[in-house]
Amino acid sequence: MAFFPPIPLIRRNHIVKKLKACGAVSEETAKTLAEAGIVNPDGFRRITDRLISSGVIHRTADGRYYI
């Protein structure tokens, strides 16, 4: 039986950790995922969209993110 790492959970935690680390905690301090240091920021769009729809992170009108 093969082991598959929980990629969505790892990615979720990585995004949240990076946004916190760079101070993206409000709309005024929001950062793009690339600015936050997230590797391949557009690679897992569904995970990012799920974080937004569940209210874990927020997206500004100009495409920046914050917690």
C-alpha cells in the first residue's frame, strides 16, 4: 500500500505560516503569495480557493492575501 502525503494540509499550513511570518494580517499589510515567499504560488489554486471560502485567509481586490 502506497503512502500519499497530505499535500493539501501541508500546503494550507505553509500558506498560513508564510502569511503570518511576513505580517500579512490585514488588508493594508496584505501580500501576494509570491511576496510571502510561497514556492509555486499558482500551483495549487484549489487549495488557496478553499482557504478563502472557509475564511482562513482573505483576498484583496488586487490579488493580495492576508490572514
